Amino acid sequence: MIWDNPAWFWALLVIPVILWMQYRYYRRRQMAYMTYSDTSDLDILTGNWRSYGVFAGFFFQIIAIILIITALARPQDEQVYSERHVEGIDIILVLDISSSMLAEDMQPNRLIAVKDVASRFIDNRVSDRIGLVIFARESFTLVPPTLDYNLLQTQLALVDLGMVRDGTAIGMGLATAVNRLRNSDAESRVIILLTDGENNAGEIDPFTAGELAATFGLRVYTIGASTDARTAPYPVRDPIRGTRYHDIRVEIDEEMMRTIAETTGGRYFRATDNQSLEEVYDEIDAMEQSAFEEVTYSEYADAYHSYLAWGMILLVLSFACERWFFRTELS
């Protein structure tokens, strides 16, 4: 509730003045009296309901004044309506699930670190359709672009090595994502491709896939995920000795990744640990914001009628109390 004329509330300051004047009136009022030698027996008299109703008229007047002043302040009920027009983005996450993603230069390993950060990236989006493509030696769409983020998060959590044959077909992963987005009617279409190695499999060259993306107006952000050292620790399961580690070479074709990104108007990022990986996704999230327009409408409905009506009723009732119900003076 809002008030159209709140300055009227200053008029409430008259209430203490009226109370003070009424107090002075009853103090000065001369009542008829009789002299008694002993008044102790009068203490047990309870009086009647009329003796308590003498001040009813004055009480009703005070309440009536408050209600009428409130009505003059013009209370209004406000209803706000909003129309939000959102122009979402279509995004495809392309994740490498080759065996080298088990390397533990990120904690607990590259694959789990990437999945955790990708999951938080999805949580930050509101009105964008997001899909998921995975690749190793082959690639396929695990989730087409969708607004069902619960489904997307469930499928992302199930991503693991061994879902396709081992290898690193970067061109195939990118081409699969391009095929998913090429007919999209979204104003902005984005591919976020992450890998930790070099292209060594697949029928489509990564540069060709990048040119296809540029042809269809798709923007590609590429991420190289591995330590900046020459080697990374890789776990090997030994049935006798348990888990042991040996170093594998870090081989990311950064020149290729940078060329693909620049050809499509995107950027190349290098993530060397968990924190830098999260910063990369945060930066992409900040660059690719959905456009929206919000229009707000407000409607106001006067609500003073009930205050005014009850104020007038109480004024009439106070007059009736003083003149008839609890009359104390003879006319």
C-alpha cells in the first residue's frame, strides 16, 4: 500500500491537543456532591455499564478523526506487472574424454575438474539453451541444446572415459557441435571446446571444422586444459602394487586452438589448474550474456473508501452516545 497525500498525517498531531483539552475539561467540571460521614461502604459498589460508557463517545470521536485523516492521506493499492523479453544464447559444451583426461595436474583429475566447472557454468545460465557433445576417437551429442538444465546436469555427471574409443578427434567434436547449431535461430550461437591434447583421429580436420563454424556464424571458444609443464602425473592401476604414477607428455596444439578461435571471432584460453579453469569459464560466462528487455507497469487503486466510511459511522455513533446512550446532563 502507498499513500498519495502522506502530508495529511501531520494532522494527527491534533490528537494529543484534543486529549489534553478533554483532560482539562473533566478536571474543571464541577459535579454536584453530598457530604457523608463514612464512605467506606461505597467502595463495594460496582456501578453499572452506563458508568463505563460515559467516555465512549469521546473514544469514538478520536478513532473517527484518525480514520478520516487516514482517508485524506489517500491510501492506494499498487499492483506491479513486469514483462521480460529474453533473447537467449545457444551454447554447446564440447568435452574431451580421451584417456589423458585422467592426468592429475588438476585435482582430483582433469576430467572431474572440468565437469565440476562446467556444472557451475550451467548453473549460472538462466534462459540459454545448452547442449553437450563429448568426443575421443569418435564424437556424439550427449544432450542437444535444451532448457532442461536438470537433464543436462544429470548427463554431465554420468560422463566418463570409455563411452567412446580412445583417441583425440578434435575436428570431429567441433564438427558435431557445428551440425547441432547450424540451423539454430538464436541471435548468438556459441561453442566452448575443451581438450588436453592434439588432434590424432577422426575424418574431419580441426581447421576445416573451424571454417565450417565461421561459415555458419558460430563463435568458438577453445580451452587447453593441462599444466604448463612438459609432463603431468598419470595414474596406472596395478593389480599387485595398486595405483602408481608415471609422467605423460603435455601435448596441446595451441596454435591450432588459437587459429580456430580467431577464425570464428572467439578466443583461446589456457587453463593450467583448477582455479584458472574456473576463471576461464567465468570469463566466457561474462562475455556471453543474454540480452533482455524488461518493461514494468504499475496500477493504482484507491483504498480510502473503507477508512472514510468507518470514520463517518464512528462520528455518528459518538454523537448518539453523547446525546442518548450515555447522556450525563439534563437539557
